[in-house]
Amino acid sequence: MPSLKEQLIQVRKRLDVLEGLPRYKESVEVFHPLRTDERALTRNIIRLHGTEYQLAPLDHEELEIFNVQFPKLLAASTSIARQIQLQRVEDYITAIRAIKHWLHGVAFRGLQPGDSELGFQWIRPQFTHDPNAATYRKDWRVPLAANTWTAFIGTGHNIAYTVGKDFGIVVTHVTSHVRPTPFVTQFQTNVHRAQLSPITMRSIVIKDTRRRVSVYPLPTLLIMPTHAWFVQLLANVGGTEDLELGGLVIGLGRALRETTPTWS
């Protein structure tokens, strides 16, 4: 029979082997390329926020560009934002088709399009309006007073911001970078002619423990070129919120490249 010392050595060796094995395997959601027969590509009309929009078709080349390049815009493989993006792929493709129709059928060319080609990218602050500076936003921060609705996008209280003529925006989620607890508790928006019901943020928050941020999945918002858009926020406790809009800007290359917006 092995001595106690030999038994302990064997146990130590087994522990060393076990410690070298992965304790769990994370599931990483992957992007599944869209097919031409899917509803997001076959329907011709959508109705959103009480308004009907015509949808332009995407040809095989345009769909291939989307399938190849959209994954390049996805967030990190283990983030909550990535899961939301993958769940809203049909919303993104529908928004591209709606904005393509609005812009008279201009060809979709994905990332880094030409001046008169349609493309997409992340929502940078400059594509929205800062009510505190009376110009385009430089960042996502906004000071909130306790128990008071505060304009986040727009030119003032209940005065909408008019989106530029060469691009539209689709919003699927927002992310608060305030730690440990975000200040925002309600989110209310007007899109075009529709005033949408306020959203209670605490009931939909998902904590991204890896990035240490709070992510809020929103009902998909589509803001077309030249349409009015207003967002206001409510907080129970005053403080400076840092609320990043998640989704896509879809527009002509000349608008996507601007760093000092001509439409502000």
C-alpha cells in the first residue's frame, strides 16, 4: 500500500491536472448571414412609430457586403451589447432598406462608402444634438437634476433636433458608463410625429460585468433623414450621466466622414 506521502503526491498531481482544465466554456453568439428569402429582405413596407415606410430592395452584392461587414461592427464576443445587436439584425437590415429608399435607391456599400454611396457605422455623438451647447454633441455626458426631465437630444425642452438630409439613425440599445449605479431612470423620446411612452430603465437594465457598464435594450427606434427627434431623461438622484446610444448611423459617405457636421 502506498505511503501517506506517496498518496499526497498523487493527489497533488491530480489537482495540478484539474487546475489546468477550463472550468467552464462560455457560449459566444455568432452572426448568421442573412439569406435573400428572409422576411427582412422580402417585405416591401414597414409601419413603425405610426408611420409607414417603403423599403428598397438589396441586390446580391449589397447583401453580401452586409453579411461580410456587419460582423466587423459587432461588440466584443462576450458583451451584452453584442447579444442585442445579433438579436436585432433584421431591424438593422430593414433600416438600411428604408433609408436607401428615402435616398432614392443609392447603392449600399457598407463601411467606408464613396461620397454618394450608402454606408453604415457606429453612432458617434456628433450625429445627435447637444441641448446644453446648442450644437452637435461632443460626447455622451449630460447633467441630470433629480426628479426633473432633462433634454438629452434636441435643442431644448420638447424642441426636436432635425436629423441631416443624408443619413438616418437606428437605435437598439443604450449603455451607461456611470459606475456603480447609473443616474438615468426613465427614457422618453419623440420620433417624427410620434411621442412614445417613457421607458422605465431599471426594469430592463442588464449589467455587463466584464465591461462594468449597464446596458438597456430599447424598442428599436428608426429616425429617418430630415425627421425630427427629441430625447429626454429622468433621474431620481442628480448627477452627470454618460449614456451612449447603441445602433447604427446609415447614410451617404460624405455625411459619415464629417467630423464637423454641416447639418448642426
